[in-house]
Amino acid sequence: MVLTPKTVLSFDAALALVSGATLFFAPQKVADFVFKKETDGVHWHLVRCVGGQIMASAFFFWRFRNRPAETQTTCFALRFSSCIFALLLAFNSRSEKPGLVPAEYLTASIYSAFAILAVYVFLLIKSRWPVGGKLYADHVGGNGLYQLDSLASIVIGMAWIACPSWLLHRQVNVQLDASHELCARIMGILFVAGYVVSAHALHWKFQCDRSVAAECRAVCCLFILAAQIWSQIAYKKDWSDNHWVGISLFSTWTVIAFIYRLYIAWAIKEKAN
């Protein structure tokens, strides 16, 4: 059957890698194309962050394409939730900000999101949506980190969805408009959708799968950190020195994720010995 979890996740990973890399390495061309105007360094930074998040999801899907159903359904739920948020954002943009994005682009994105939703709803129903039933109660520190990561994803993502201009206004040197807000909200919905990974990883049976979840968070944070540093250096006229606050936040998040990933690898090795 074509719609097997491995096939779908492999195809999704390849598509996410290509699209994410395009956004990450050519944000100016993408932003100019979508908004049909000359964009600035704030647009490019936000688009690059979105590209980094999408590439991180490609890494996540690829790593779990051959893993147990409880981990694969996390991939399904991640893409399902991100598509739901994307549809809400697309319909909102079409109703409240007509002309911000060309109607044909919004229509194409809406139909694409519905098609992706259909695929993942089918896979979730087919698999009966297993979520894992194991909790390592003695791993207090690790369990706490997974829950903190999940909360951070929701809080940071909702902040970008709810008040993007407020978060940006002291960090940038340009006049913000609805196009900046849309880019920021797309980044926010991907953050919120990502909470499902840490929330589910807490109950996965195999420690190696839990370690990959930490690894994927580290990769995601590393992409965003790289985007932040890139923007601070390349688009100095558009970003103020206050941008270093966000860079410090993601530097900390990245370091914690990498340290925890290394700790799990060490713990697995010690247990094997």
C-alpha cells in the first residue's frame, strides 16, 4: 500500500527538507514572491526561522520512519496540528487582510493543507493513535525537562501568534506591518505544534526514542540560533542590539537540549555495560 507510515514519513521528510532549505537559504526571494513587494531583513529573518523549523521536522520524520507506532503517531500529530493552525491563519488572513497574500496563493495553501490533513487523519485512524504507556518515574530531571520543553513551546509559540508586533518592536529598526506579523505568526504556530513531541516523548517505551526527541529539539534550536546570528550580522540596519536577548534565550535552550541528549546517550551506554 502506498500510504504506509514509512512511505509517508519519508516523502514528508524529503519535501520538508527541500522547502525548509529554500526558506532558510533564500528567504528574500521567498518573501518578495509571496508578498509581491520588496521585503526587509525582519521578513527574511522570520522566514529563515520558519525554514529552520521545517528542516528540523524533516530530521524528526526521517529518524522515526522505522520506529514503533507510538513514535510515528507523534509525527502524524505534529503535522496534523501544524496544518490545522495553518488553515486558521490562512482563513484569517483571507478574511481580515485581503490582498496581503495573493488570493491564488492562499487558495493553493488551503487545498494543500486539507490534502495533507486527509493523509494524516487516515494514518492516525489506521494506527488507532497509540501514544505510549511508559513513564520512567525515577527520571525526575529528564521528565521535568520534557515538560518544560513542552510548556516553552506553547508559551513562546502563543506569544508570537498573539502579539508579534509587541515582541518585535524593540528589536527592529523598521516600521512593522501585517506582513511581518504573518511571518511571525507562522513561526509561532510551528512552535505550538511542536509541543506534541515532548509531551508524547515522556511516555515512550524506548530511551533511544526519547533521546531522538531531545536531539530534534536541539537541531531545531540550532537552526533558529543560526538564523538569529545570521540576521544580526547580515541585516544590521534592520535589527537593533536588543535582538541579542532572543539569541541568548535560544543559546540556552540549544545547550540544554544538547547536554540532555548527550546524557541520555551516556545513560543508555552505561545500562548496556
